[in-house]
Amino acid sequence: MKQEYFEILISVLKIILMLVTIYVVPKLKNFIEENTTAKQRQELINFANIAIKIAEEYYKDKNKGKEKKDFVIEWLNKAGIKATDEQINNIIDMIVAWYNANGWNKTISKEVI
């Protein structure tokens, strides 16, 4: 019986992730495009992508999302990336959503933003 509940929970989480990818990510993309230049976006994506990959390696546990995000934000700040906290959070969320949808072993493409 517990296994059945687990399977249902996994299915619900997959649906939620799909909805976030379909509906939330495009809105974030539009917000970021309106408030930054193409060069700024690409620089932020490149640095955030590197920091996210480092955080994923450093924090192997699945339940360390907050620590991973804090690590990425700190890393970007130390790298001198000029963006608002909201923009940085949106970029991180978009990149992570892309990896969750496409696989963490893939190389991120420019179509993220």
C-alpha cells in the first residue's frame, strides 16, 4: 500500500514540474528579457550554469536545494555579476527547470533564454 502512495506522489510531482516548465518558465523568460540586454543575459546564464553544476557536485544530497541556490547566488556575487536578486533567482530557476526537463547530463543550450 505504501508503494502505491509513493508512485502517486511521484506522478503528481512530475505533473507539477511539467506545469512549471510549461507555464512559469516562459513568464520568467519574458521578465528577464525586458530588464536586461542580450549580453548581460548570456553572461549571467554562462556563470549561473557553471555555478549550478558546481553546486550539484558539491551538494550531492537531493534535499539540499536551498543550500545549492545560496551557493550559486554567493558564487555569482563573488564573480561580480551585476543583476538584481530577482533576476538571479529567475535565471537559476530557469536553468534548473531546463536541466530537470532535459536531463542533468546534457549541455545547456542558448535557447534557455
